[in-house]
Amino acid sequence: MTPAFSLCVYCGSRPGAEPRFGEAAVQVGRWIGEHGGQLVYGGGNNGLMGVLADATLAAGGRVVGVIPRSMVEREWAKRDCTELHIVDNMHQRKSLMAERADAFLALPGGIGTFEEFFEAWTWRVLSFHEKPVGLLDLDGYYAPLLTFLRQSVRNGFMNDWQMDMLTVDSDAATLLQQLVQSAAFTTRMDTSQI
Ligand code: AMP
């Protein structure tokens, strides 16, 4: 069955220092599955990535993993994904993930998550795509980053409209709903069941 929507989620390949990070990943995966959606992610079994994929599968969602060949062992490629794509390099990984997504969401994570999130956002700003980009500011995890970004606006290196292209919320369900609704607006998908 065709999924109701396809959400690309970036998140830590580590579990984070406290259980609340894993709990948020479970909540997001469960929401995707329970709403008939599809998760597109980096295809690993480590950290929040593995937790997110397991929760999506357990709730009946589809999971599309995309992982470079050289990282299959390092990130423990998740063999029970609905679709697992083993690609040649990081560029192929990112472009396939972007292609398969209706919207992007970053959960707490580290350097890899930041890189992927900024790419999805900058591509949106440059009009390479029109898909919504969200940031889950779980318990203020991203507050220092958001403060820095607003400082960049004040210093004239960014604009308010670039910030406005980002959807930020501290509540996962609220943010997911918003992203899926705006993705429906840009892709004209039918969200009557969501
Ligand atoms: P991290 O947030 O550092 O735990 O990494 C999360 C995910 O981002 C992992 O699957 C990394 O392989 C991935 N990642 C790291 N660097 C990049 C990059 N330059 N482009 C795309 N994904 C990356």
C-alpha cells in the first residue's frame, strides 16, 4: 500500500545521555507508523536511528534505509528495513533520502545530524525543493543553536524569511502534524486519513 506520507528523519547514531532522547525517537516512529506513513532515514541500527526505525516498524510503518556501502558495518545496517538501499557514497545517500521524502525532520543528534539538517534547510532556502523542514527542540536541546541563528539574522548574515522556512517545536506530535500538513500543501497529497 502506498504510504500516506514519507518523512525523512535525521537523528543521532548515538542514544544520547538520557532516556528522554530515546523516548522521543520512539514517539516519532510510533506516530509515523500509526498514521500510515513511511520513514526515510540513514539505515543504521545504532542509537536513536535504530530506536526510531524499530518504533516505526512496530507501529506498522514502512522504513526506507539508505546507507553507504562503507558504513554498513560501522553503523550496523538495519537488515529488517522494508527497503534497504546500499549506495556507493554519502552524496548518493543524501540525494536518495531527499528524493524519497515529502518533508524533513531533525531530532537531537550530533555532527552528522547537523550536517544533514542544514543541507535540507539550505536546499529549501535555495528553492532546490519546496518540502518543509522541521527541528524538534526537545527540552531546549537546540535552543543554543536557535539563539545563534537569530544572532546571525541580527548581524545581517541571514534573513527572517530564511528562519521562517524552518518549523520548530518542542512537541513531537505537534511538529509532525504541522510538517505533514504543509507537505500535503506542497505535494497536494490527500491527508484526510492523517
Ligand atoms: P550523528 O548525528 O553524528 O550521530 O550522525 C547521524 C547520521 O548522520 C549517521 O547516519 C551518519 O552516518 C550521518 N552523517 C554523518 N555525516 C554525514 C554527512 N556528511 N552526510 C550525510 N550523513 C552524514
